[in-house]
Amino acid sequence: MKHLIALVIAATGLMTAPALAADYSDPFARDLKILTQWFEGQFDNAEQLWFENLKASGVDAADRHKRLHVMHRRLNAPQLGAHVFYVEEYVDNDPAQIIRQRFVTFQSDPKAGAIRMRQGFFKDKDAATGAYQDTSKLATLTAEDVFFMDDVDPAAQCDVFWRRQGAQFVGRITPKGCVFGEGEKRRYSVHTMWLSQDTYWRADATYLVADDSLHVGDGEDRPAQMRRAFSFTCSLSERQEDGSLREVASAQAHNQGGIATLTGSDGAAYTLLMRQKEYPFYETRPDFLYFSVRKAGEKRSLAYSVNDPSARQFGIGVGSNSFFCHRAGYDFRQDSALLPRQ
């Protein structure tokens, strides 16, 4: 029996030794995995804007943020690194108004005492547009298709260094390291990010090298406060003469102020609005998922429902029509603990 136990221990040691060695060789192995898991997905600051537009918030109109939607999608691009993401962002709830499009790579950097994120750019941006939804657009991406800031200016230090701070990660650029532009417009970038499991805050600004005055953007005291957005598939079903329901239209919407328009067989169009609310004024049941159905172009709801924030399916009946949403990627037979976070 003793010999059998010894053999089991020895075998177990042989199986786990490589994994343990790999973990111990990289002090950021675990943080790198967590950081890249949290980084993937969609984020939106709809709730920040809702609060800033309230009179009680005391935020002046000139200081209010723009609506910002951020999308990060993991790519399979081994030539660029083991952890590569496509980044696309748009404003004013309009996917056509793209303000940022790039890719980023993550890697451990024990010498810097951090996780290094490099920000790269596409030589052909148009070819990459929409890759968040269709990664096949970048299936053949190679190092020849992209460039980094230090390829243009070897002195530029534009990498972001992420460090864990409690239950979040904070990423910053080397102070006054990311410098670009010419003459009086010579400026440096300040790019600070705070990432947790469910939130992503970011402050972007550039300052003139000549006098450190703000050129454009928001400093660290005014970050865009985004929350993780989950996608839902919403459908419109119509009641048939035999009493059954027939689905006639479907679309995607997300829970951070997402909007979808569905058109019935009679040509009537309906707007669906979804908002994950976190009221700052109440202590009792302040959080809920709001869902409403309106006639397209109208502000008044035909019907609405208030749902649990973790709801994965919900619906509304309006006359002979039924509007139903379920969280994308959710199999109703699976354990909720296995539900994807993106």
C-alpha cells in the first residue's frame, strides 16, 4: 500500500511540476489571465450620461461626457502575440461614428513590474472595420499589416503598463513618454484606464509639450465611466389565427442603453430600449434592468417591464405581438455559473 501511495504521489508530481514551474517563472501569469479576461467584451457609459443630465447631479452642460461605446474582441494572431485584441469605439450611440480603431497586445513584463499593453494600428483601417462582429476580416493579419507608434518615432513610449490595485487593474503610459506632433502642436498623451470585472473607466487627454497645457480630452479627474454591456437577441412574434406565435423579426441589443428596431409583417416598426439601471439616490432595490417597447419615432412606451439585473430572458406582450429577449450565448439548460461574461 505504501508503495502504491508513493507511486501516486510521484505521478502527481510529474504531472503538476511543469504547470507549477510555468506559474512560478512568471510573476504576472495569473494577473495576465484575469486582466485579458476582463478586457474582452463591450462597455458603455450610458448611465454616466443619464446621471450627468440630471439637475441633481450638478454637472454643467459643458462638462458632460459624450456617449461612448467600446468593443474589445480577442483575435487569433500568433504573429503579433499570445494575447491580441481588436478595439473599435464609437460615439453618440451610432456605430458609424468610429473614433478609435486599433489592436492591442498584452504580455508580462517583470522587469517593468507590470503587464505591458502595446497599442498598434492598421495600415488599412477600412479592411478591419467591423472586425468586432466578424473576426474573419482579420484572419490573415500579419506583422506586415500593422504598425506601432515607435515604428514611426523610435523615441515614442506609448505602451500602457497595467498593475493590480486591489480588485482592479490600473493602466498608465510612461509620464510624458508618448510624444508626437510637430512645432507648436508637439504634445504628449495621457492615457489612464481602470478595469474591474464589470467596469472600465478611462481618461484620455493630450497636453502641449511647450507649457503642459491641456490640448484636447479629459484628465484623470473626469474619466469616461463605462460598464460592461451584455448582448441580447430580441425578437418580435405575431399571434396567428390558430393561436400560435410566429417570429417575424429579430435584432441584437445590449443592456447599457441598447436600442433595436423590429418591423412587423404589416410594416409597423417598434423600438426596443434596454437599460441596466443603478439609481444613486436609493438604498432599497436601486438596481434593475429596464425594458420598453415603443412605436418607432415616439418617446412614450407602449409597454415596459422592470427586471432583475441578472435576468437572462424577459418579454412583453403588446396586443397580438410578443417581444422577447434572451441573453446572447445563453443555453437555457446550462448552469448560470457557466454563462459567458461577454
